[in-house]
Amino acid sequence: MTVTDRRPEDDHAEVDVAGAGRTRHPLRWVASLVLVVLAAQLAHLLVTNDNFAWHVVGSYVNAQIIGHGIAITLELTVVAMVVGVVGGVLLAVGRLSDNRLLRSACGLYVWFFRGIPVLVQLVFWYNLSALLPRISFGVPFGPEFLSGETNHLITPLLAAILGLGLNEAAYMAEIIRGGLLAVDPGQTEAAQALGLGDTRTLRRVVLPQAMRFIVPPTGSQVINMLKATSLVSVIALADLLYTVQSIYNRTFQTIPLLIVACLWYLLITSILYVGQSFIERHYARGATREAPQGFWDFALMRRRARAETPEVP
């Protein structure tokens, strides 16, 4: 039969795949074998190497002093993220403003704080007294209402909040701005046609739709902020890492104490990851065909797809 003699019903003919076999993938077996060997070597190292000192890890993992460091870490994470989110919203709105001066000022802020490492900012705020021995509040070029020595006002905790929070605001500004720009401009036009002002349009129409674009990277920023709090150990703030360092400087059990810190960081970030997945599901309802998949949902989805799709040789 030639090409011109092809009949339409031939396009709907069923293909017999009863005798089809599964495609063999030898490289997958090789990769799996390599991973099994590496996992066995790692397990052997963890069990046989006495330098891990697991009994020391067990004795400190629930110690009260470690709990105090964890509390400082969590407190610093929450406060710095609140400062970052509030500042990010203001900066994002400013960068989208029609006022050229305001837009330029907000863009300059983002450029400045994103261009300087967080560690440098922390050290700068901690040593602010070398630049300004006294800090005063009042009318610009006018009378002062309140003043004090910088060393008394800028404590290590406040220096950490300023360094982390102001830096985070620059990153959150770009995340929020990207989320606002992702909303269809027709939504704003429709809200304005109904007589809503700019503030109500942003709060009631644009921002709720932008949340599904803002929440996933914000969750990642929270996890990054938790890990970035370890940098405050350089300004003698008793967070988790600084507490661990103060212990192993006395006991010389460096590796076991660092393992304690790693275990707690892993536990907290895992909890944050689960919370992020639930929040993503909430804001994705009605916006996409399927809600964002967590790790186990993704694994089950892949397994189901492999079971339903026949493989041909």
C-alpha cells in the first residue's frame, strides 16, 4: 500500500504490545551498585572510626546549654525574617512606583546590600561605635530628643538583627517584586474598573495571587536565614554554633560537638521544609492543575507513572 492508499481507520489501529519486554538499563544497575558500595563505606566509617565519639554526641545533643543556643538561633531567624519581609514589601512597592526618585532609591538599596557579604555587614554593625560614638534621634539638623552611646545601644543581638534583617530585605524585595510582576496586568485593570484604589487593589487582588509565586522562594530564604545565623558567632552572640564552639574550646571535642550542631540544623531545616510544602499547597489551590509536590508525593507520582506506562524494547 502506497502513501496515497493509506486509510483513515489505519491511524486508529491498536498496537499489540503484549509481547513487548521492559527496556534494560545496565547503567542504572551500575549506578545503583556504586551508590550501595559508597553507602556501605560511609556506614563502616561511621561505626568503626572512634574519632566520631558518638557517646559525646549523645551526651550533648540534649544538653540545656545547647537548647539555649537553639533558642537564640530560632529567635534571631524569626526576627530577622520579619524585618526582611516587611522591608522587602516596602522596597518592592517602591521599585514598582511611578516616582523615579523613590524607584531609584529602592534600587540603590537593593544593589548595595546584595553586593556586600553578610559577614562584612555583621562586623560593620557590631563595630559601628568606631564610626559613630554616639547615636541621637531627633529632627534632622534640629534638636535631639534621645541620644546614647553606640556601644550601649548596638548590642550583639541588635547588630545581628540589623545585619541579617537589612540584608534579607534586599533579597525579599526582588522575590516580592517578581511575584507582583507575575500577576496578569488585567487583574489590576479590572480592579481599577470596579473603583478600587491602588492600595486596595494591591492588598485584595494582586498580593493574594502573587503569593503562589512568592511563598516557595520565601521558604527557601527562611531556611537560608536559619543557616546564615551561624555567622553571628563572629560577633560573640551565643547562638547554636557559638555555643558549640565555646564547649569544644574547653573540652577539645571538636568533631562530636560540630556533629551535634549539624544534627540540630538538619532537624530544624527539615521541619521548615515540611511547613513550606503545606503553605505551597494552600496557595496553589485553584491556581494550577496539581498542588506542589513534596518529596514523598513526587516519589509516589514517579512510581505510579512508571507502573502505568508500558516500556517497549
